[in-house]
Amino acid sequence: MLQPETSLKFVVRRRAPELIAPAAPTPRELNPLSDLDHQPELRCQLHGLQFYRSHPKMANKNPATVIRDALAKVLVYYYPFAGRLREAPTQKLMVDCTGEGVLFIEAEADVTLKQFGASLHPPFPCLEELLYDVPGSNGIVDSPLLLIQVTRLLCGGFIFAYRINHTMCDGPGVIQFLTAFGEMAQGASSPSVLPVWQRELLFASEPPRATFAHHEHDVEEKTKAINDIGTKDLIQKSFFFGPNEVSTLRRRFVPEHLQRCSTFEVIAACVWRCRTIALQFDPNEEMRFLFPFNARDKLNPRLPVGYYGNAFILPSVVSTAGDLSIKPLSHVLELVTKAKALVSEGYVRSTIDLMAIKGRPLLTVPRSYILSNVARLGFSEIDFGWGKAAYGGPATGGIDAIPGLFNFYMHWTNQKGESGVLVPMYLPKAAIERFVKELNNMLM
């Protein structure tokens, strides 16, 4: 259940970072971002890792060379990534499509893929070496929008690491770009799915109207003592939910009228409840659970195929810490399923309009928890010519800008070959121990 970590250490030798520009001339435009792209929490970087084994057909090819060439070609189509974000006096963001390029680093490490362990998952050793933070490059405005490092391994495999500006795209958008990238690396003349900008499709209405309650942006009316987890002394532990764990939770806690709920909803309710108990909040404290929801299919008409901007919203669930701790999991599960069922086109448009009405409000962070489902996005399917990834997905268990508040929910296969879900948690050591105890009680 609790997954082991590795203490592996190794040396990475890097060449000097270089800017890779599009391989052909691209339009010089000033492209505004959408109101969903403007959510303040998206002013951060997404970090991902792709591990690839050696491949006999690619034995004489340098992956860094193949990927560098493919990057220049794919940027002809995804040319906004080669530009820079600018900020208007109103704080509105837009992409200045300058064609300056994205950062690329070629590297090699004195380690084999096997040494990373039989089952790859966050936290990864020496991450700062596998994805080097080029000084002065990690700003949101006036900085490169994408950084890529390709690190060759002693075994012939390699690690593809990237950092991408979250205001530009969400998880499905990242997958779309990486898929096109892989196609170009394998010799395609153009991506199978052409990118679509059209951020005006997610602009606020004129005039904007927020017609739903959005508790994720509630403003607290009074200040009171908050037993928050802070950002110091957090440790990360990863928890695996395989067929046995999911079956146990469903059998013990899912009532008849909720049998059609998704596995994500069951695990999310379980994790939120265990986390709340582990952090020992005051029973009267109001807790929030938020989960990114892909809104593409909720819009009418649907966003066009190829749209790679942020198209998710954050439905919220509210309950007191006491209810979460004392009432059965079925109660928590019902809250989560109701919040998911509430999402409609009207709810999505209301969220977009709220951004304009409130001037891009911050999330209500105290006593909140976010779990992002990336299990079905298909990171491991990305192929640069060396086959599917041995691991593909987030480089860390959450977003570094908000450690402890945000975790990923990832597809994973354990050492027994069981396919399931991995949830990395960031918590203080004592809280992790209480989390494990509570989770074990539920699964016994």
C-alpha cells in the first residue's frame, strides 16, 4: 500500500542550454489568453518526466539529436510556445509570438534505468539534475514558455524532462503537444491533430454573470486560528490503490444508490477523509475539496479538436472536519458525486464569468485540498521512436508552488503487475503516520 522510495544518487553532465526556434518562419502575432487561462493559480510551471528504455532499432541514434530536431519542427505548428508572455496594465496575459524559441538541454548521467527501481514513481532522485532550472528562466512573464532536458543513460535509455508554463495549457493540452512532438520525432511531416488557439471561446460573457455558487473562491469573513499544514518539514509518501483496495472500499463503504460512482470518486473521498483526520483539524472548521474537471465535453458546441488551452474548472465540496472524520465514507462520497453532477455548461460559463467579475480571484487555500486526476491522459503513450515510456507523468506528486495542498492521482502498475492508481501525499511526518493508520483501518 505505502510505496517504497529510492535513495539513488548519480552525476549528470549537461551541455550549455540552447534556444531552439521553429524550423520555419512563423506568424508574428499577439495572442490573448482566455479567462480560464488567467486563473491566478495557473501562474506556475508544470514539471513532467518520461523514462524510456533502449530500443535495438534506435541503437545508433542520439535521442537528444532526434528530439532537438523534432522540437524545431513541432514548434512550426505550436509556435506560441516559442514566444513570450506579456502582461497588460490590466494584468491580462497575452503571448507575443516572437519565435525566440524554447530552452533545450542535452545531458548524460552515469546511471542505468534499472537503478531507478522496478517501479517508477515520484519522488524521483536527483530531480533538480534531470530537469535543470536554468537561472533566470522560470518566470511566468518574459521568460521561455518551455524547457526540455534529454538525459542519456548508461543502458541506452534516456529521460525526457520538461517544464511548461501552466497558463498555456492544461493536462490534455500537454498530452496533445507531446503526442505531436513524438509524431514529428518519428518522421511525420505534420501532427495528426493540428493545434487550435481560439482562446476567445473561453472569454467571459458581456456582461459577465456568475449564476452558481463557487465555494472554491469563498472569501473568509473572519480570521480564526487555522491548523494548516504549512510548507515546511513536509515529506512525500506514495499510496497505491490496486484492484483489492478499490474492491474493499466499494464493498465496505459504497451504498446501493452510489454503485455507479467512478473509482476516482471513491478514492478521492477516501483520501480526503483520511487526510482530514490525519491533520487533526478542529471539528468545526470548514473543509474544502476541489478537483480539476475537464470542461471540454460540457460546452455546446464542444471546444474544437486541437484546442490546447486550459479548459478545466474546479468544482468544490464543503464539509466540516467533524463530519468528515466521524461520518462514514459513504457520506463523503455522496458530497463528491453531487459536486461532480452539478457541472454543466452553465456552471462552466459561470466560472469563466466569475474570473472577470472578481478580477481573477484566488482560491480559498486554508483547509482546502485538491486532487488532480491525470490517470487517463496517456503520458506513458508518448513515443519519440523508442516505444512507450516506462514511466510518463508528473515529475513530482503535486505542484511545487502549493506543496501539500495539491496532489496528483496517477495511473500506475506495481511490482506485482497490478494496474491501479498512485496518490503521492505531502504531509508532516506525524500526519503521514496518522494517514497510514486511518487508511489501514478502512482497508482491513
